[in-house]
Amino acid sequence: MENHSYGQIIGSPSAPYINSLLSSGSLATNYYGVSHPSLPNYLALAGGSTYGITSDCTTCWVAANNLGDTLEAAGRTWKTYQEAMPSACFVGDSYPYAQKHDPFIYFNDIRTNAARCQSHVVPYSRLATDLASTSTTPNYAFITPDMCHDMHDCAVGTGDAWLQQQVPVILGSPAFASQHSLLAITWDEDDSSSANRVATIFLGSSSNVASSSSTSYTHYSLLHTFESALGASTLTGNDAGAATMQDMFRTVSATPCANMTVSVSPPSPQQPGTTVTLMPSVTGCSNPLYEFWVLPPSGGAWQLLVPYASTKGFTWNNAGLAPGSYRISLWARDASSTGTSGTAPNTYDTFSAFTYTLGSGSGSGPCTGMSATSAPAAAAGPGTQVTVTGVATGCTNPVYEFWLESSSGAWSLVQPYSPNNTLVWKTSGASPGSYRFSVWARDATSSGGSGTPPYTYDTFSAFNYTLTAASCSAISAPVSPSAGANVATTVTITASATGCPNALYALYRLPPNGTWSLVKAYSSNPAFSWDTTGAAAGMYRFSVWTRDASSAASYDAFSAYNYTLASVPCTSMSASASPATATSAGTTVTVTVNAGGCPIAQYEFWLLLPNGMWTLARGYSASASLTWDTTGMAPGSYRFSVWARDASSAGTGGTAPYTYDAFSAFQYTLS
């Protein structure tokens, strides 16, 4: 939540729901943000540092480890859910989504890894689906409401109502109903005071009930609390040195799991590619969690395939694995237990381990031949979807691996060994240049006759592929209304480029007697809407540029044309006074006017004194009334002349600088 101090939330009549949660949760009464404005506080929660950032910048990327890295290293799952985010891994602002409230997008190792970013930095709308089961609910979720629901741009009551809708859904989900889970609600900063004291509330089965803590905590304390609970390492001295918020947790008496048995189907041995189902069963605990480990042949390292979850059964997909004897270990511990054996974070209450053999008794030999083709063949433009297909001969159970050498000369594994002999290469965003594919094949029972472990193959086929830079050949940019319009009209330009698969568009505008300015930077959106309210009348010139996303040119093609904005003069004018026509000196007189025929009328008030001299009572403004204080004014006959002209008009009558479109005049007597 956003930008409200402790006192603006706790005890506030504008936040009845939040305050009602205190009876079922634990409140930190001495909790503080670490900086101003928003972004440094979010980075502190996700990375253990503000990285010297003191603004809400949108391109101040961070090259540092973050909580996502340490959670994955500990075998934990995580996601950040961002309300109003247009799409997964979206970079930039799209109101009411604000990037400054999405800390994980700032870390280079997340943002620049498309697959990782797309699966971890997602719109809030996906949370409902993920909450459907414990297996799809991440171990750690970072949720940010949009700019209204987080109280940043809207009232406290709006955010309170949003929480009233969302919190019960989270607390009622399987992850909270069947496991010991924690929901923490906090504010990034207060209302920019030096104290920066904010409210923080713990809810869920792991939290104390109707309690509070006066211990001094910060965002670094909350980060350290998550790290400690999930077995993740600390990131910086800030979180490592901050106390965990342990006094806000409920003390739970753990009931560890006892004996474990595992049923295996089909039994060992089997050929690689066989789907193996493992079904564990334990005694002694009411809420068992299970974890799945595999040790590959030849003394490799243990691999965590599935971290602790309440899902009971496991499916071991071993397609593409080398033949040999694998060691399988299934662990269990109760949801209330931290594990009675092992070393944190790898602990368990009980386990079962056994050997499973892949490849015994196979009569298949190694692959002896290989061909690889691409479609489109040989070359294509960036943005084209390229399909690479490999066909191996001489073996009955071929598996395929696909490697790609980039235009910079670096090889990368794009699809590891599997029975799938097809790779779909999505070239959007790829640089033009020469690439090279190498498609490897080996039989599922073969360890590979060539190469160096773990990079082995029986046979391979390699070929070059060229991505050619595309160029837009032409552009049309019709405007509506065409040719010209009156000031205050909304003008729409819709561009369309030809000859390029991924067109980008930019728009420049030259105002009358002005200089060119960029009004829309390059983007894939071909439309531009211009609200001309307040714009000067006269001839404008538009230049619409286009280029393909792969093009390095300033533009591939452009369309330029003139566009005229016409002024809309006022055509009529009325004026009245109150009191009407006459009054005694010392009375306040109000003159009210109204112009017709013009969208943005401005008014000027003149007064003819009894001595025959005109005086300017008030120059042109949008105010349609004048208050005339007659105190000290001489008795006699006065005359008002009220002028009107549209904001876009230079005046159709009078002599510059004294011009008007329409006027109304009347006599007024002071006695």
C-alpha cells in the first residue's frame, strides 16, 4: 500500500476493514520505511538495498542479486503480481500501473531474461488462478495494487474497500487453509515526513492473534523475515543486520511426520522416456508436505525436482536422460515442522530413498545419421517464426538437442534433449545478422558417442541462417477530420506502414511560427489523438515517421502534410448587472456575461466614467463575472462595455491590441 503514515491508517474511521483485521492478526506499531520516495522502499524489500536511488526513476536498472535469485537457489517458487499491468514483464508506465511499484522489473537478471520475467512478473489477474491449489501458489508472492487501490491517488477508504474484497480470497485459498502461511500488509512510506512510520500487519495461521509488537522494525526486517522463513540467504548487510519479526508469529507445536513408504509405477528398470509415477505415504502427521530429489548416475550432484508442497504424488518425466542408475529420494515434513533432520534449508522429518535404472535391456543402437531443415529456409526477417526440424536415422528412440550461435559468435542451448525433433525460433527482437544452428541427436539409451559430458551426441547437423533487417517501404497517415478543423476539435492520425513485419511509428509536429517537436516517440501503436483545446489557430505541419523494429535507420519512410486549425469566434454576447441599471454609491455591483458561438470564451470589461474617460476594469480572462466595488465612486452616469472573444481568436472587431469578437454595452447610474 502507498503513502500513508501509521496514524492515517490505524484508528482511522476511513479504514474500518483494515482496523477490523487487528483482532485476528498482529500489528507492528514501531515499523518504518527506509527512504523517500516510493521506489527505494520497494527495492529495499526486494533487494536489501536502495542502491543509492533517490527518485522514482524508470530506467535506473539494477545489476545485483535479489530475493527472486535467493529463493530459487533455495528451491522456492516466487511471483510478483501487479494490478493493472498490461502484460507479463511489461516495462514502463501504463496508468494506473506504475513501474516504480514493481521492484523486480528493475533487476537486470530478471527483466532481460524473457522466459524468467514472463513467468515471474505477471498481472494481478493471474493470482486467482494460482491460488486455486497449493501446487500452483508460489512460496513467496509480492502483490502491488494499482495507483488508486494502493491509496496513492485515491482515498484511504478506496484502498480499504479493495483490501476487503481481496484479503478474504487470499486467506481462504488452499495454501492458507491447509498450510501455515503468512500474509503481510505494509505501506511503502508515510506522507513524506522525516519519521516515515507506517503500519504493518501480519495475518494467517502463522501470525499471532490480536497482538502487537513495539519492537523497532524496517523494510529490511520484513525482508529478513521472509528469507529466514523460506530458507533463503540474505542479500546485503542491511537485511542480514535487521532483526526478524519473530515476535509477531504464533508459536506452533510441531507434529513431525514418521514413517514413509513409496509406491513406484512402473517398477525399475525402464527405458528413458518412460513416465514414472511416485506415490508417497507417511504416518504421524496431519499436514504432510513432500519434496522430490534425484541423484543422476556417475556421481553427479543431487537435483531438487519438486520443492516442498502438499501435492502427494510425483510424475518423473525422464525423456532425454542418459541411461544408468538414478537414486531417488522423497522427503516429507509436516507443515508445522521445520524438519527434524538435515541442515537448513534442506530439512525433513522422514524420507524414503531407492535406485531406479533407465536403459537396461535396450536393443537400440546409437543414431548414425542426421538431417536438419528450416522453414523458411536459409533466411528471414526479424520477427519471423522459424521452424527447425531434425531427423535422425539408425536409432529407434532418438532424442534431440538444439544449439544456436548468435550473430555475436556466442553459442547457447535453446532446447535440451527431448523426443521433440522440432524447434520453434521466435525471432522478434533478434538482431539482424548471421546465425548458426547445430542440431544434435542421440538414442535415448545412448550416453553419446561424441563430445564431452555433459555435452554429448551420437550425430549432428549444422547450418547457417541469416536474419535480414526489414525496412518499411511506404507509409500512409490519414487524419480525421481531414485537411483542417476548428480549435477544440479532437484530431486523430492513424498511420499504416507497408513492406515491414514489425513497424514502429513516431510523430513530429510543427506549430505556426514555431519549431518542430516530437509528440510521439517510436512505438508499435499507429494511432495518435490530439486534443486541440487551447491550441493556437493557424497552419501546422505533421511528419509521421516509420521504421521496422529491426531497422537502425532514423526512419524507413515518412508522410508529411499541413493541417489548419481555424479559430472559432464568438458570435453573440449578453451582459446583465445586479442590482440592475442603478444603485447608490458604496454598493457592490456584479456584472455577469455570457458569449455564444465559441467553445472557449474570454471576457474583458471596460467602464466609461462620468467624466467621459474609458478605463479597463479587467483584461481578458475566462471569468464570466466582474465584481464592481462602488465605494468612493462619484454619483453619475456610467457605461459598461463587455467584450468577448474565443481563446483561439485574434478578434474580429476593433483595432489591435483592443480587439473583440462580440460585445455588449449598457448604462449604469450611481446616486
